[in-house]
Amino acid sequence: MSIKTINPQETKTAEVHALLLGAIAPRPIAFASTTDLEGNINLSPFSFFNVFSAKPPIVVFSPARRVRDNTSKHTLENVALTKEVVINIANFDIVEQMSLASTEYDKGINEFIKAGLTPEASALVKPPRVKEAPVALECRVNEIISLGSEGGAGNLVICEVLLMHINESILTDEGKIDPFKLDAVARMGGDYYLRANGDCIFELPKPVRNKGIGIDQLPEFIRNSSILTGNNLARLGNSEAIPGEEEAAAFKVDPLIGYTLNKYSNDKAKLKSELELLGKKLLENNQVQEAWKVLLLNGKV
């Protein structure tokens, strides 16, 4: 495998910028609505954005200075003056309108109008929220931290969430946000975006729920498998204990296991390969205990 090493100090800013945005992805998008002191509205998306605290609820986004001419964006000027912003969360339904709003219109031009979006009055801050957005966060700007003075330098806008507005249509019966109904979009490099839906969304059990044994404690014949991937091994390593031999032996009564054992009884190498493949499939279907038993049986072949 060939590795290309880049020294940012010896590389053009535009190239560093493109490589960083291509590599650090997907990135959530802050669709930020602001006003200036005269009440003129601005709406613009920023993909340098994330949540950093729950109590107090803090989100941070960064309007970077333009690489080409080292000018600052209207959003940054507005939040510096008013200390208020609404962070709207864009989804696939409005992704092209959000993209259109990123056009560098002259100061004073209302991107709500240009993008065909509806301003909805906020309760605690002056900037309106985007009515079509599934989630909107009314925020007070606590601090702005400049990261540099040259083109490409970011400005961390640290925002405290005062109110959250959530479209109830994206909530589950338990009141949590359903990622499929949210249908969020995220930024990749260049002109690429990601739609967080369908097969892009998957569940993974969190290690904080238990204390996994770790990959280093897996039986050697499993750890050195040429079929199981690092992800497969990590799923096994997240188990709290290895099933006992009796549990694994009892799994022989499973019809599929019995069929496999009989079909390849005269070809040990093929049998081991088929059992490993079955264990891999079970792991990827989140049937971890069944996978354990198949793989442990394989160790006895």
C-alpha cells in the first residue's frame, strides 16, 4: 500500500482545504439563519459544525474566511454583532434549496426568498427559523474564537441552544428522533453529499453497555482467520464472555449446521471455510451468540 504524505506548510491552502474536506466526512450541516443590526436576514449552510455539550447544550459551527480572497462571510459578521443565530437542520427534502442558499449573494439579499424557503418567527431570538427544516435550534452566541487571519482560517462560533423546535413527524412513539424519518444530509468533499437513509443507516451495539473481552482474548484460530474481518472480530470482542463448549456443541442440532457438517464431512478444509463464512454472515446479521457457536464448532473440526 502506497501512502502519500502532505505537509500543510508546504502545500497550497486550496489543496489542503480540498483534502481535509474530502477526508473528514461526512460532516453535518448547520443551516444558519442570522440578521444584521438593521434586521436584514441571511441564511447560509456551514459544514464545519457539531454538538459539543448537553448541559449546557452547546453547538459550534465555523464560518471560515474565504480561501480565494480572505474575506469573511455575512453570517460571521452578523453573529459578531447580534450574538444570535438559529441553526436549522437540513434534510433531503430541502437539500437543493439549502445548496442554493450557499450562493454568495450581495449583503442585504435575503436567501430565504432566493431559495424559496419560509421564514418562521423565533420565540427568543430575532433571526427566523426555516419552517421546512425538521429541526431548528434557537441559539445565543456565547463566544467567537478566531483561528487565524489568513484565507481558510476558521472562526468557532460557540452557541448555546435556548430552544429546540422539532417537527413531530420525525419522532418515534418514545419521543426520540427517527433517523429514517429525519432523512438527514451531510457534506462530503467537492460537490458530493450523503443522504443518511436506507442502507446507509445501521445499528452497532455500544461497548459502554458491557465490558467486552477484546480481540486479544479471542481464541487464536478465530483471531487469525483469513475470512473474518477486523469488524467481525471486534463484534466478537464486544462480548462479555465466550460461550461454553457445551453451548457450542448443542448448536449441532441446528438444521443448517447439520447440513453443512454432513455435506463437507470428507473435506475438512472446505468445511472449516464454510463454517467461517456462516459465522461471518451471522455476525453481520447481529446474531452474535449464534456466530460464536458456529465458530467454536469450527475450532473442533
